[in-house]
Amino acid sequence: MVSKTLMPLKPGLKVASQMPAEPTAEDFAFNRQMGVQYAVTWVDADKASADYYEGRRKEFEDNGIQLYGLGNGSVHNVDAIVLNLENRDAKVDEYKKHLLNLGAAGIPYTTYAHMANSVWSTPPEQTRGGAKARAFDLNRVDEGSGAGIFSGELTHQRPYSEDELWNNYESFIREVAPIAEDAGVRVGIHPDDPPGLTLGGVPRPIFSSFDGYKRAIEIADSPNIGLCLCLGCWLEGGDSMGQGPLEAIRYFGGIGKIFKVHYRTVDQPLPHFIEAFVDDGYFDMYQAMKALGEVGFDGVSIPDHIPLMADDGRVGTAYTIAWMKAAIVRANAELI
């Protein structure tokens, strides 16, 4: 196959919405009314085919929205890949097929997370105005919930070493990067959430710091492997990330390695954080939007993990997207 390297993107800062794979007419209308022109979505393994992916892209386009990214939940946070378990090869083959399906369907991006036991959360807490929000408190890990979490100290029978995690990542990424290049698809790797901790006997040494990301991207050595920069996760880590979010944007964005941004924030770093409204965390989120503009970021930023407003998820979505769009207008004006 002849390498496509990267599908072309329209330049400039963009906001995208997270939408169902099969949106209703009401879903499409809501997003058009917010002025959203881009979307990302997720599918399950039983619908992972080039024809289905292409059908999703066309339906979104027919309704005035470009499908920027599509993920397959079956090959996201896969313990077999991260820990080199018995069915590792089958899962890697499934991931390769996912990338080829995206390329055949003309979808330029997918998010991948490399966590053996997934995202960990403790019981929800309240943020501004009493809004219910995701939280993590290291002192309450025994109350945790999420994929891979169960009673006991280990999630996978034994402890794992950082060297094992690095070796498993290297073998995986060197297998799939050439496939991403042939497909023309960008793979944005999501940070560990929460970052830097050993949870269930599994360390998180790779996507939990600036240096870890830098080493991982250098190992991949591919124009198609980059970051899904989750600002929320970066802020969860705080000083332990080694560099702040602006430094991460300037470095990785400066070398064209940021493909998507999860635009969310928290009230404070670990060991205990509560996810906050986009204008109410401990970091000035506008500065991140401005820095993205400065480095010529041409992917999409999406609202993510939005605190629940008025017992209606759409209220928080509209609030956050409106704030993000205003931030883009201001950033573009300052960058002229």
C-alpha cells in the first residue's frame, strides 16, 4: 500500500461535540443550533466495519456536521495490549482493522487510551452551585468505580513493573503506526486518568507526564501518532506532569503532535480533585485556547466530563461549547 500519511484538515481552531453514533434529528438540530460544525463519536465492536464507518460519516455530513473522529470501544483501554495478556495479538489485529476501516471511510482521527484498568473515579461530588461532578480522592480508592476496578489490591492477579509497561507499549505502537500511516489516520493517545498512580498493581508511567509522552512519541516515530491532549488529566497531575499545560501545548503542538483536545478542568491537582466548570477550575482555560492558536493547532477541541447543570446534560454542553466558541473568537482576535 502507498502511505497516505495524513488526511488533510481545514486550518484553524475548531470546537467539536461528542455525539451518538446514530444521532436523532433532535441531536443534529441541537448541535446545529449551537453552531457546531464538527463531531466525534464512538461505536461498539459489533459495528466496526468500513461500510458502517462510512455510513456514519455520510449521515453526519448530510446533516451539516463533519465527523472528525470515531473510536471503537472494543480497542480502547485494552488490558490485553497494555499488559501483554493471552489475547494480545487478537486485540492488536482488531485495532489495525479499526484503523483501516477509518481510512477507507475517510475519517481522519481516532482516540486511543493505553490504560490496563481504565479510568478510576470515586463517588461524584459537588462543584459550583451544587452541580454533580466526577471526582477522584486517593483516600477513597476503596470506593472507586469504573472498568477494571474490583475488590482486592490487584486488578490483574499480580503487580506489573514500569519496564513491562514500556516494552508492551513499544511493541504495540511499532506494529500499528505503519497501519495508521497507510490508512492516513491520526491516532491521538489520551493521558492516564488519573495520571501517575499505581492502581490495582498496575503503574502508569507512560502517559502521565511530559517526559513520558515525549519518550512515547519518539518511540512511535510516526507522523500519525500524537496526542489527544486531555487538559483535565494534565491538570489532575499538576506539578507531577513535569511541565504545565501551556508548555505541553507549545512543545507538542509546535511539532504538530496534538490531534485533539479534551477541554476540561479540575478544582485542584491530585490526590483529590473534582471536575469543574470550564470557567471555574484552578487554571485559566482561555490561556490554553490561545496557546493552541499560537501553535497552529488544526484539530478539534471538545467539551468533556461536564458537570451536570439543571439535571439536564444538554445544558452543560451548551454552556461549555458557548464558552469555548467565545474563547476561540478572543484568541483569533489576539493572534491577528
